[in-house]
Amino acid sequence: MTRSLFLRASIFAPTCFVLLLVVPAPAWSQSDTNQTEDVYTKPVDDSPMRVPSPVSGGSYDTGFTSEAEESNYLRGGLTITGAYSSNVSGGQTPVGDESYSLWPTITLDKKTTRLHYALTYSPGFTIYQHYSAFNQGNQNVVFDSQYRLSPHVTASLNESFQKTSNIFNQPNPLSVISVSGSAPPPGQAIFPPAGNQLTNATNAQITYQCDENSMIGVSGTYNTLHFSNSTEATGLYGSSSGAGSAFYSRHLRGKYYLGASYRYANISSYQSGAQSNNTNTHTQTQTIFMFFTIQLKPALSISFSGGPQHTISTQSPLPAVRSWSPLTMVSVGWQGSRTSLAASYSRIVSGAGGLNGAFRSNTANASARWQVSRTWSLGASASYSLYNTLTPLFVLASSGGHTVSGTVSVQHQLGEHLDAQAGYSWVQQNYSGSTASSTFPNTNRVFVSISYRFERPLK
């Protein structure tokens, strides 16, 4: 995918969302005024039926219930991080170096009777002590929104964009690994220690609550991983994926959700700097799966999903590779006043960021936090991904391998607006027959950060 297409795709989803909000306006204006005022006096999140995790497209919240933030606030802050990485250069002989990062952050959280949105922007700049060639400016943008089109119809749009040279070089490295109960987009298999990369994820969804206990919905997702400097990403493949899905969900006995979903996905892998050549791989998947979610408490959710998945992979001029395989997903999320836990496992055919081809992936993610005392808390997140190729005869296709990554940290509240955090992150990756695996060996990173935060109510 060229850069211009990448930018147009990033703009397309928000534009469609705005049009979606504008089109129904005439119908509202023709409704009875008194009826409209009565219907929309409820807040946006007062819907009696939830969207189950397997079809929500979102991630589990790993914050404590005591940390729940109110809406209609302007929030900001500044994080200063010092870190040491055992591998900043790549290559057969890893070279370590210290780095220093500065992260200002601003968040606008606004809520009305129909609309709730939050926009977060966090630019940053990283300086390496000995290898100044790796100095880089970073960008992090996250937009989450939900709009009540009518008493029974809700639209949501979530988008994130990130530009970084190191996936763990963020204001909070613990948040790098997110846990979702939905079908995951192509994961990143190869983590370069210092290479410019752009990631973009968009998810749009519309749901209609048919009656008190049933709901239907449609959604679309778009995800990209692009290595912008081919000289820093030798042997790496970028990826893009688009998917559309529809689902039906039934609420049973107050705490059970049972439903079915159909999902179509189109996945491509392309060599950095050469988005159109005979080594690119294109994969289409079609999946029908059943899901079952148990909502034992407002803060505890357990989900199971499974069904057949059909795959067609092509690489010109070779013949297409077709296969059937089962999709399996299991996830759990728990959010308490002093403890939070989220974990998921998925077995699905997908792409693998950094590698070429189609893969049967087995992925497990977990994130947990524990507040030890009023001012001390511990956190950990980890991910394991195993990739087995479905296209071994394709040109320059990887045979597969595995990646293990994670972060452990301790956080201490120094004051009402000041926090300190220290932690350790690691990446271990092993891919046989892959140039990228030997070019970007394992990485260990130790970091210490101090954060200042503030908030102001919006009028």
C-alpha cells in the first residue's frame, strides 16, 4: 500500500462516520418535539443490552474501578522516561544504548445525551545517548466515540494511529499489549529494535437493538503496519487488512449472551519499498462462528467462540492455496477496585506483521494489575504468538516461528498529580529461514519514568 493510499484510508472511516451522523438529521427534525425530548433524556451508555466481547471489536479495560474517570474533562500531562535497551541497532551483534524520551499528553473527553467521545494526542521525542542516528519524533493519536442515533440504534468509531521507532517506547509500556475478545487483526511478529514504523487501526460499528433481549450489528475494520524506511527494515514485510462482519446476539436469563457472526477479511503482505511485485501475498478469509458470553458480574466477563474458516491465498503467478480450519477464541476480563485481569487465546488464519504469507496463528495475551497499597501498584502484560505457514511454496514466504514479549512494572504515586514508574520489557523472536529474524535479534529494555498529570472540567 502506498503512503497516499494509507492516508486516504485513515481519513475515509472518520468521514463516513460524520456522514452517518448527518444523514439522519432531517428525520429527527420532523419528529414530535415533546417525544424527542423524552426519548433522549437518558445518557448514551444507558442501553440495557451490551455488545458481547467476541463481536465488539474493542479491548478489555484493565483499569481499576476506583480509577474510573468522569466525562466532560480536559486532561493533560507530561512523562519523562529514561531507558536502557540491550539492542538498538539490529544485526548479528546487538549494541546497547541509553535513551531519553519526553511525552506530553492531552485528552479531550466530552459527553452529551447522545454523543460521547474522547480524543487523546501524545507526541514525543526520543534521544539516544551514543547513537544519535536513531533519534526520532513519535506520534500517538487515539479517538473513541459512540453516538446514539435513535433509542435503538448506536454507532461507534474507534481509531488509533502511531508512529514510532520502538514499539515499547511509549508513555506507558505496560499498555503495549492489549487484550480483546474479538477476532484479532494480523499481529506483529517481528519487532525491530529501532526502525521507523507506522500503525493505523480503525473500527466502525452500528448496532440495532431489536427488542429487550436481541441485537443485530454490522462492523468494519481496517489495519495497517508500514515500515517507512526500507534500509532500516531489511527483510521485513508490511501488512494491511480490511474486514467486514455482521452478527446477531440474544440476551438470556440476565447474564448470558448467545449469538452468531459472519466475518470476511482481506489481508495483504508487501515488501517495504516495493508495494507491487510478485512476492506480495494476498489472503481472503470467510468465517462463520458461534459465540457465548457469560456476564457473571458487571466487571467479570467470560467468552467462547468457534466456527469454520475458509482461506484462499494467492501470489502471482503461482496457483492459489485453499484451506479449511477451525477458528477458536476464548477470553476473560475482570475489573475490580484493586485488581484487574484480562486474558485471551485465539486460533485463527491471518497475516503476520513483518513476515510474508498466510499463517495459522495461535496467540495468547494477558494483562494484569494489582494495587498493593494506596500509593503502590504492580502491573504485568505478556503475549505469545506461534505462526505456522499455510503458503510454504510461495516466493520468499516465511516458514513461521514464534514471538514472546511482555512488560512488568511497579508504579508509585508521589503526590496527587505525580507518579513514578519503573519496569522491564523484553522481546524474544525465533523464525527459521527468515532474514528478519537474524537481523533483529532479542531485545531487553529497562525503563524509569516520572509523570505529571492534571484535569480541568469542561464548561
